[in-house]
Amino acid sequence: MDEVHRFRNLEKDCTIIANLARHLVFDYYSSSRVLIGTRLLVEKEPLEPIAFPSKDYEKFLMNVRTLIPKSKLLLVIRDPIATIWSMTRRTWGKSLTNMETKRFTIEEHQENWSSCADLVLKYCSDPNTYIVQFGRLVHDPENESIRIFDFLNIRKGNSFEPRQTKEIGFNNEEQKKILRMVQPQLELLTAAGISDLK
């Protein structure tokens, strides 16, 4: 769509081009992904720098909304220390074609968590976005599942079943360093009523 808007002769047909792109996306999903009935398509995409080298995660969400205007977003946010520890335990890029897997530093993971927290703050008042706070999902799975089903207009569904989370292996100094780096986002999240992250 960026390219369409660069050229005057294409921009006048941007609605037609967006419809063509929409059909391509739906054809792709119907041929290579599991569709739940005819109304529900779930795309689980972690916003991370291997899949999105430009790190412009908001642009991805905007593109989703351009192609599927009625799409609903679930943005899950978890405590930064636990999230970053989990991120350091795995390699990234495995699902991409011809991509060598990569590990990131704690600082790079912190930057990624902060970018996603900024997106949560930006989208928290959007009526077609639901912010899933990890603590509510784990400590009150039945009610949080009901809220998610209501948001998605799902009549029947199984409640989320939490599993035991892994022990965090960061030492005290590493944890303090992470908290210092993410403090601005944590304060803004708390001010927005998003604080049940553990």
C-alpha cells in the first residue's frame, strides 16, 4: 500500500488494489491454514525483530486493519522480567524460510518488550483491541476467558488452563537493570490501568 500511495496513477485505484490484496490474503489462509468455521481466523504473530526487521510493529497492525477492517486484536502483555527471561531461552527465526536462527541480548529483548508495551498503550482505548494482562489470565482464567470470548463474540469456548511457569534465572542485578530500562513503560501502563502482569 505504501507503493500504491507513491504513484498518482495507482493511488486513484487504491481501493481496488486493497481488495485484490485482501483476496490474496484470504486465499492464502484458506489454502494453507486452519480456518475455524467460516467466521474465525486466528493469526498468532509475535512482534519481534526477526519477523519484522524494520521493527515497525505498528505498521504490521495497521496493514492488518487495512486488509481486514473488522479484525479484532488481542495484545498480550506480561511482566517484563518473566517475558525477557522466556525470550532469552529460545532462538528466533526458526519459522522463516532460509533463515539462520538468532539469539538476542537482554538489551535487545528489553527494547522489543518496550516497543510492544508502547503499542499496548497506543491501542488500549481502541474498541477493536483487547489487552490481555497475563496476571488476569493466570490468576482468574475463567473470568478472563469469558471476557475474551465476549470480545470475540464466541459463544462457547474452553477456559484458558494455566501451566506452571518456569523459574526465572536472572540474578538480582540483571533484574534491577531490566526494571530500570522498562520503568517508563511500566509507569505509563499502570497509569492506564494495566498492571496485572505477573
